[in-house]
Amino acid sequence: MNSAAEFPVATPNGAPLLEARHLRKAFASSGAAWENSHRRTQAVEDVSLTITRGETFGVVGESGCGKTTLARMLLRLIEPDSGEIRFAGENWLAAGCVSMRKIRRRMQIVFQDPMASLDPRMRVEGIVGEPLEIHEPQLSREERRARITETLEAVGLSADILHRYPHEFSGGQRQRIGIARALILRPDLVVADEPVSALDVSIGAQILELLERLQREFSLTLLLISHNLPVVAQLASRVAVMQAGRFVETGPTARVLRFPEHAYTRTLLAAVPRLPA
Ligand SMILES: Nc1ncnc2c1ncn2[C@@H]1O[C@H](COP(=O)(O)OP(=O)(O)OP(=O)(O)O)[C@@H](O)[C@H]1O
Ligand SMILES: [Mg+2]
């Protein structure tokens, strides 16, 4: 079933950047000692997706449905139990050390909690510049600093914060620093896993606007993950609705919002508060 013949799969516009077929991942459950210790949680169950270059693809679903596990497999931060992943046509799961390094720099992640994801002992210059030190060590100090400054400006921060520490910033500013770190290598794909759920609504809205602008400016392909349907709907051209490890519905965002096919999608829509007209 997981044959290479399933690739490539036709997508609405343009070339696929990321394709996954039949991804599965289970974890050993940490149940009570008297329970069957072989019980496993099927975090992701047979998920397939195709993300086209330059699009924003949204994944929405309630807490624990497997969104982060899926994202971590796509980035190869954890290995799937089974399934296939292609990145820019290459068999990503079979990539050896050298091509893994090359592919890895092309995909970056923005985390939910900017405080937890930024090293509190490092200054902004070190945090944002670290990926350059790893992947472009040939750059001179001046060149590196120029890249850092340029990227900070792209996310709406000024260069005079280079020597400050994460705790000196607000949540929204910290998330901008996290985004700058994700962008500095000019990746093709950015995975944003609940990028605004730790932020106040108005600050979150600014971060979403920023992601939308950066996606255009940097021609990014964006995988936007959230438990919040309006967040995903605001940016995504296509959306997958995830429930208990599976995609129960995938389609253009406008279609899924207006004509939801799956009962679970309708439940998510019904949960969205409406402003009085
Ligand atoms: N490392 C792990 N070890 C054991 N179980 C795990 C691990 N990671 C995830 N799980 C379990 O897998 C399931 C899916 O978790 P996951 O974090 O992917 O969900 P999620 O949709 O990202 O949730 P949230 O919205 O809360 O971030 C959950 O039941 C979770 O407890
Ligand atoms: Mg998660």
C-alpha cells in the first residue's frame, strides 16, 4: 500500500513541497501499574497530506488529537512507525546524514510557547544567529550580524535588542524572536505549531498578520497548526480537520467552513462564538 507509485499526487496549484503518505505513530501509554502495560496510544493513525509550494496548509483539531506528533514526524524530529514522507521530491525518511542536514535547514518550526522555546541564558543575537553558526559557519561576524539585523527587522524588531535576554520582552515580542530564528536560514517550509495560543487575542492577531506577510515576502510554505478553527481559517488556503489521530476532512478552507462534510467539523464550527451582527 505504501508504494512509491502513490507519488506524486496531483494538487490544485503548483508543485508539492511536502508529501506524506499513511503516517502512523503510537506511544507507550503511561497507564497505572496495574493496567496492561502494553497499552499504546495511537497518536497519529494513517495520515496522508500534500502541501503545495507557497501555500498555507492548516491542521485543526482538539488537544491531544495528534497535531504536534504529526508535525514532529514531518520535520523528522521523531520517526514514524510507518509511512512515507517526501520533501521537494526526495525520500525524506531515507535521507542519510549529508542530505538530512541539507533538507533540515529548509524546514523550520515556530513553537507554541516562546518563553519555553528560547534559551533564557542567551541574548537575542545568539538565539537568532545560532542556526547560522550551525549551517553557515563560513560567514564572518559582520555578515552574520547583518543577517540577524535584517531578519529582526523583517519581523518588526529593531537591531538595538541584539544584546538583550528573552525575559526582557513581552510574549508577542518573544514570539517574533522565535519567528526570526526560524526564518534566518531562509527556509522553504515553516511549521507553526500553535503559534498564538499562548498569547492574548490581540497580540495573537498581530502575530498571525506577521506570519501572513512573511509568507508572501519570503515565499514560504506554511503549515499552521491550531486547536482554534478561526486562527487556521484566517491564513490557510486548505485545511485538514484532525480527530483522534486521523484527518476526517481535508479541503479548501472556504469549502470546509461553508459546507463541512464531517460531523466533527460541524462540532468545531458550532463551538466558534459569533459576534452579534
Ligand atoms: N512523547 C510521548 N509519549 C507518550 N505519549 C505521547 C507523546 N507525545 C504525544 N503523546 C500522546 O499522543 C497523543 C497526541 O499528542 P499530541 O501532542 O500530538 O497532540 P496535540 O494535538 O498536539 O495536542 P495539543 O493541542 O494539546 O498540543 C496524546 O494522547 C498524547 O498524550
Ligand atoms: Mg500540540
